[in-house]
Amino acid sequence: MTSTRALLMVSGGIAAYKACFLARLLLQAGFSVKVAMTEAATRFVTPITFEALTGHSVATDLWGEGQSEALDHIEYARWADIAIVAPATANTMAKATHGIADDIVSTLLLAFGGPVLMAPAMNDNMWRHPATQANLQTLHDRGVATVGPGDGWLACGTISEGRMSEPEDILAAALEMAGSLKGLRPDQHPRQEPSSIQSGFWTGKKVLVTAGPTFETIDAVRFLGNRSTGAMGFALASALIQSGAQVHLVAGPTAMLPPRGLVQTDRIQSACEMADAVATGLQAGCDWLFMSAAVADFAPKEIVDGKIKKESMQGHWSLDLQGNPDILAEVVPVHRTDETKVVGFALETEDVLNRAASKRQAKNMDYIVANNPTAEGAGFGGVNHQVTLLGSDGVVWQSDSVAKSKLAWGILNNLADNEKDTEYDPRG
Ligand code: C5P
């Protein structure tokens, strides 16, 4: 099967640096990628970066100046199956709306006849301006898809709407676009595609998601933590929101920004705080709980008020630790109802599936997502991950090594399919 050819067009915003990461994700996901940049974009990131990433010349102007070989730049528009504009600045969106073709990106956009995905990124006032909103409406009416923008830190120093979506979310939207491009009916989409949106399984469901690490305080400056970034839980929360679920996120300390559209967000530090937030979330009513947080198993027995002086240790320090509450084993059973479905996560490095299956039973979970962080194509902090979803009848789904955003869709689709199969099983 030939890969989908994506033309990545980068316009001039600070988010241009994130487009490098997006290019890599697109390549890893199997797209062929060529890049075009506005002059302003080249002020933020050099075309050489994209050339090195994609192995192709980068189109930066209409005249082929500064290129080692003459380029027929319109050829990029003929070559591509889909076009992705990330970041899409207010200026580039305005030009696309009005058919202006005065630089390489706007010219290619006008020359390109296929599906276009834009990831807007700009100052919040520019985003909210009636001109930009009217342009957005026109682009949508013409069938241009958009992803984001999200809330978060903007380069102008405010926290507001206008921040470009994370590359993983743009990739997920590009994969969706590529899937429909291949002429597949929704029911023929590979199981990783968001078919659970179409099935409506998650629509209106109340879902509690935990994500990230917990930090256990030692003293005024030190803590015990782990390498979890929260990416898996945040990807699940994001996919659930897009599927119409009402999502309450309980997140440990992570640099990740929560997706837009959450019903409630609790930022916690320690396992005990997470236990309290989960108890409250379950009491409020919950159809599904995803415990994807990497909860610390132990915490210092005593928290020291000030900073412990290293001189007081004489070169050696033993910390006295005590066990944290096991949220799944001790807190969830008290507050869940019989209808609450519980999905846990197991990180194992040996005998992964057997250990995960025993853990599922021991902690009374309906499903468990087993993963081995030391396996090739998996692990903390990485872009890709590989998991196995287990239910009461064994393996429900085994993923390839894919981006965590794609994995989230795979988990949700397969849970939805499995629940529907169980519901309608004539054997009862
Ligand atoms: O026993 P183990 O820590 O491997 O179990 C992992 C699962 O249990 C994860 O879903 C994690 O969120 C959850 N967990 C918990 N409370 C703890 C430790 C882990 O709920 N104290």
C-alpha cells in the first residue's frame, strides 16, 4: 500500500518549532512528507531542519531562490494527497479564505485541490477577532478541517485560547483525514481509527481519567516521583471528549496542558490527594474510570518542614517510606457502583500478560492495559507506545507501536466494540 503524501505547510508563528515534531510524527506514522514554509516561518525555524527530517527540499519561495536546484513548486500541490497547515497564522488563514496567492504557502493552498487540515495558532485577540472567525467559518464551509487552537501559554505571555494543538492531536486529525481519503466507509476503517465517534458509544458517558505521576514530598524542596509524562491519560481524555464523553481529569504534576472541553480538572500532587479526588469523582457518578496514572507506591513516612541539610547525612541517607493507598484496590471498591467500568494500567517488564491478567483480577478491574516500558517501540516519555488490552475473556486488542494519541483511539474503539459484543452476545 502506498503511503499518504502529506504536504506540511508552515506559516510564521512561534509554534513553527512544533511543526518539526509534527513532521517527525507524520513520518513515523507512515506518511510521505514534503514541507513548504512562508518567509516568516523561516525566521523561526530553518528549512534545513525540515530537509533533514523529511529528506526533501523545502519550498520557501516562488522563485526557487537559494535552492540548490530549481523547483517547480506547484508540483508540491500536485504531489500531495493531503495538505496540513501547522501553524496556520491569522494571515495565512485570511489569504486562504480570500484566494490570495502572494507567497509559496498561499499559492500552494490555492493550487491544491485535496483535503486541507489547518492548525490555527495566534494571539488570543487575533483568534477572537470577527475577521478571523468569519474567515474560519468560510474555510469550514468550504470543507477545510481545523484542529485547535487550545488554551495555554501564548508567546505573548498570557494564558488564553490561541495556542496550536499538540503535534499528536494534529497527527490524529491527519490520520483521520487520510483514512477517509482512502474511501473507506466508517465501518471499514482500521480499528485504530476513531470509529467509536461514529458508534456513539462514549457519547454522554461520565468518565473519570487519572493521568501522570504523583510526587511524594520529602522536604520543602525534594520529592519522590517517577518518569510518567501523563501523555497516555491526556490522550485518552482528549479522545473521550472528541467522542462526546463528559470527562473529569485528575492529573498529577506534569508539564502537559489538559485538553479543551473537560468537565472538571483536578491537579493533585500526591497519591493521597489523587485517592481523595478519585473518591469524590466516583461519588459524583461515573460510568467509566481509566486509572492511567503512575501512582507512587511509597511515600516518605515523615515530611520535613524545611530543607534537609546534606551535611546532616554524612554522605549517606536512608529514607523511611510507607505504603501509599492502592487507589484501585482500596478506594475504588468503596465508591464505585456495579455499573462503573474500571480500566487499569499495568507496567510490567517480565511475563507481562500473565502478570497483568492476575492484576486485573486481584484489583477487580473490568479491563487492564498491559505494557512493557522496556520493549522496543514503547516506554515513558516516548512518542510511540505498544500495549495489550485485556478483559475477562483474555486479550481484547494488541496494538502496534503507535503514537499515544492513536493508541487512545484504539483502546476506546476496542472497549466500545467489546462492550457491544458482550451486550448482544446471544449466549448472554
Ligand atoms: O499494582 P500496580 O501498581 O502495577 O497497578 C497499576 C494500576 O493500579 C494502575 O492502573 C495504577 O493507576 C493503579 N494504582 C493505584 N494505586 C496505587 C498504585 C497503582 O490505583 N497506589
